[in-house]
Amino acid sequence: MGPSIFSPTAGTISVEMNNGEENEMLIPKNVVVATGSKPRTLPGLEVDGAYVMTSEEALNMESLPESILIVGGGVIGIEWASMLADFGVEVTVVEYTKRILPTEDEEISKEMTRLLKKKGVKIATNAKVLADTLKKDNGIEIIVEKEDGTKTYHAEKLLVSVGREANITNIGLENTDIVTEKGYIETNGFYQTKESHIYAIGDVIGGLQLAHVASHEGITAVDHLAGQNPEKIDYNNVPTCIYSNPEVSSIGLTEEKAKEKGYDVKIGKMSFKAIGKALIFGESDGFVKIIADKETDDLLGVHMIGPHVTDMISEAGLAQVLDATPWEIAESIHPHPTLSEVIGEAALAVDGKQIHG
Ligand SMILES: Cc1cc2nc3c(=O)[nH]c(=O)nc-3n(C[C@H](O)[C@H](O)[C@H](O)COP(=O)(O)OP(=O)(O)OC[C@H]3O[C@@H](n4cnc5c(N)ncnc54)[C@H](O)[C@@H]3O)c2cc1C
């Protein structure tokens, strides 16, 4: 199927087929726009099929390069860096901000930096690739501007992972009253656009660009248009996961954000080195960090780096939804030996009552 677009005739959708079938004109009562996003590139670093890739081309690589320069140390860049380094590729990450995974808690970024460096990944932060210096000849050469001067990098391939942009062009938005803001479709809390019968969900509206977020937004939008009076999504309760090795997961506020919001925080941290199951697995790098409000005991954020943490974040998610305190998390008995014991111990550590570690 080709692009389905809002056609110039008010209230209609044209479905253009690209398989020779006839185009179709629909007159729907409601529409949910979920056209997703595409990788952003930088001027001068356009995909060329040979040397410069985004994650889309990288997924279609038929053989591993010997070396790769990854521009952007966000979630996608770090997932690729970790995986390719494990495959034996020489990896360099260049990140514009002061740390990789800049939206994660700072201690998580630090631990990930340490663990990636341990597996040989080179990381340059506060560093900007000068796209117009890119040379391609049997590999790439590019100059990177850093705080202490410029440095020339060489690699077989270059992966651009600098974020994603919404698919809002060529879908006929100009034939509607839909409003966009900074490249994303604007909606209210029930995902209605300025044309209230047209909804938009997922990557095309920006925010947390995650599959489970898109899916929940879709359910909320459909419940709303069906008159079911759904709850609005609380984005503070959305878990995020990074599939690097080790994994990262988090929910709620980082320590920095909590302090910015004026909370007086108390923090519990527990290393996987204190957890028997992690030692059995031989994967004891990482920790769990729980941030709570000193005044009310409210849970503010949970941040994890370590083995299988993407499978364990849902306990923190449930705790957030049920407004549990760290004490209540610790009161829930964590079976032994499990990796989940680290959460119980980190919760105890919030009040200095941890048993291990
Ligand atoms: C490399 C990578 C790794 C990721 N890993 C994770 C992860 O581990 N966990 C996670 O939660 N999220 C992950 N994400 C993000 C996740 O894929 C997106 O957030 C999610 O797919 C968004 O869903 P969506 O429905 O908004 O858009 P999409 O899943 O992108 O779906 C949009 C669809 O609309 C189609 N379309 C676009 N325009 C038109 C048109 N005009 N007519 C008809 N069809 C059209 C597209 O072809 C596409 O099939 C990852 C993304 C990338 C790029």
C-alpha cells in the first residue's frame, strides 16, 4: 500500500495503491494518524548506501565492518555500539552533549561509559562531527571538533543516529486544520488533533518514541473515540529500555530532574555484585538506583543498568502506578536467588537498611 493521504475533498481519505490496484476514496467517521518516524540525518551525512548509514541500512548490513564511527550516543547509537563491539567491530562513538545517554540518570551514563570502554569502545563527548569534512574513499574520514581541538577519525562505515523525525510530509496535512509543532502533530491528552475526529498517536506526535507508548496511545485514542472515557496516560509512569549489553531501564525522574523540580531526595543504590543470581550468571556489572522524596517517601524514579533489567523494570512501574513507597517495595518479599532481589535491596538502601552490599 502506498501513502494514504488526506485528500483535498474535505472529510475524505485517499488510499493510493502501489501494487497496480485502483486507488480508493474513504469517508471515515474517525481517523487515527500513526505514520511513525524516519531517521534524522545531518546535512552532509546523507545516506549513500556504501559508507554512510542510519539504523535502517545498518539492519540490512550483510557483513560486519572492521570499524565504525557512530555519530550520536543516544539510545540507538549505544545499542549499536554495544552490539557491534561484542561482535568484534572497532567502535567509536561521537556525542555532541557532555555524556552518552544524555536523557538517562547521570550515574547510568557513567556506568555505561565505563562498561563500553572496558569492551574497547572509544567515546568522544562534547564533540561535534564537522559534516562538511567527510571524505569517502575505501572507508570514511571525518574531522571531529572537541573541547581540546580537532581530531581526524577514520572508519570503514559511519552510522548516523541523531534522532528521528515524524512522517508528516506528503500525507496531505495541508488539506486539514491539523496543527504541527516543531515537526510533530499536535494533539490533546486524548490524541485528538485540531480536527477533533482525527486522532494522531505514536512517533508522529513526538514525546517518548517507543513501541509501548505508541500502542498505549493508540488504545487510549480508540477508547476515546468510542466514547469509553479512558484515563489519560501519565508519561512519568512510562518505562524506557535500552537493549545494550548490559541493558538499561528506567522509570520516573532522574536524580538531576528530581532536584531541578525542587525535591529533597534520598537515594538507595545496590550493585549486582551483591546479588547471588547475577554472580551465578557471571553478569554482575551494574546497579539499581531508587530515588525517593525525603519528605513524603514517594517514589520518584528507578534506574537500572545490569543483566535483564528490561524485564525487571515493570516492578518499578507497578510501584509507581500504585504510589508505593520504597518501604513497601522492600516489604514485598523478593525470592532468592533472583535478579529481582536487587530491587528489594535498593529499596531498603533508600533508608540505609540494606542487608547485602
Ligand atoms: C533501531 C530502532 C530500535 C528501536 N527499538 C525499540 C525498542 O527496543 N523498544 C521500543 O519500545 N521502541 C523501539 N523503537 C521505537 C519504535 O520502533 C517506535 O516508537 C514505534 O515503532 C512507533 O510506532 P508508530 O506506530 O508510531 O510508528 P511505526 O511503527 O513506524 O509505524 C508507522 C507505519 O506507518 C507506515 N506509513 C507511513 N506513512 C504512511 C502513509 N502515508 N500511508 C500508509 N502507511 C504509512 C509506515 O510504513 C509504518 O509501517 C526503536 C526504533 C528504532 C528505529
